[in-house]
Amino acid sequence: MANERLRAALLERGISISELAAAIQVDPKTVERWITKGRSPYRRHRYAVAAHLGMDESYLWPEALTREQVASASESEIVTVYPHRWAVPRDAWGRLFAQAESEIGILVYSGLFLADDAGIVRMLGEKAAAGVRVRILLGDPDSPEVARRGADEGIDDGMAAKIRNAIVLYRPIRGMDGVEIRLHRTVLYNSIYRGDDQLLVNTHVYGMPAGNAPVLHLRKVSGGDMVATYVESFDRVWAQATPLGS
């Protein structure tokens, strides 16, 4: 059976079979067989292809890894676990964004602790100016989902007020090339902070503010799927969110 995922990945990225073959140092006919005959490459070649395309090995070849291998690789993606967001060192947030070379993503309702940090906001602008794509998703302050979260946390309209405050604080970078801000109306199960292949995932606990909930520090590992799961969730929210008006 043909590997349509690999074929589509090459087409989406405008990479020819010969270009991929040259990049990972194999014969073009070998790559052709991977696509047309669905043959699975050696692990080192799967890793090289996935890295070159910026995709997950387990997506391109879902049958190549056993469930045990995927589970083991996914567990290896956990760098550390913080019991509360307030326990995450301040410089951890700075490093997450400072090390990003292609993608920064923030999915929150307000994330006011970041928006209120002038140094972080300035860094986001500098990263955008350097060619990094910066995407920020804030909750729609007029949405019932935000109202519900405010009620659950016992601050009622305070949640919407925090979002409006964050919008004002991001004003220095709004409109910059490379910076995109959208409002979402989703039930937020986790806040996601992304710097390329690393994530800080702030879980949410009913009745508690996000600052008291645990945070997972994840780093992408070939064959793992935890990071990919959160990134896919971010992209789904992004796709249905509304651009913030100027």
C-alpha cells in the first residue's frame, strides 16, 4: 500500500523525491519505493526523513513503531513536572521563548502573568522581527466559556477583565509582522506555551486558578506523541479562533 502521508508531506513542502534522497543520503529509487510500495525505511532513515520534513515519525509510518515503543518514547518527552505553575522558575519561561527559532505559541484564557512581563513581551516582538512566527491565543472575553471559567475559579467577571488587560499589555507587539493574536471560544483544558519542539503545559484543575495547577515541561522525542498531541490541539483551536481587531 502506498504511503500517502509521506507523498502528501513532500507535496506540501515542495520537496521532490530526489531532493529528499539527497538530503538523507539514499538513492532516489529507495525513496520512491517508500512512497509507492509503502516500504518502511530503517529507523535511522525514518528519523532523518521526519527531521527533514519537520514531522513526526509515528505519523509518517504509524505501523513502524510498536505501542510499547511509542509509549516509551512519549514518556521520554517529559523533561520535568512542576507541582504548580508558580513553582516554574521565571527563567524557564524566558528560555522557552528565547531558544525558539521558528515557532512560538501561547494558548491561554488570559495568561496575564506573561502579558504583564514587559521583558517577555519585548522578547516576543524581537523574535518575530527575527523571523519566528509568534501566535497568541487569548480567550474571547465575551464568550460563555470564559464566563464559566471565571465562575468556576470564583472570580466571575474577573476572568474577562484579566483578558482585556492582557490585550492592552500586548499592544506594543500587535500589528507587528510575524505576530498573530486571535480570540478563541473553546473550553480550555490546558494552557499551552510552545517554543519550537518544547512545551510548558499548564494543566487545569476544577475550582483552582491556573497558577496552582501542575505544569509539564515536554521536549519532542522522535517516535513520541505527547508533544504532537498538544501541538495538534493548539492548531485546532487556532483554526477556529477569530483574529483580534486592531
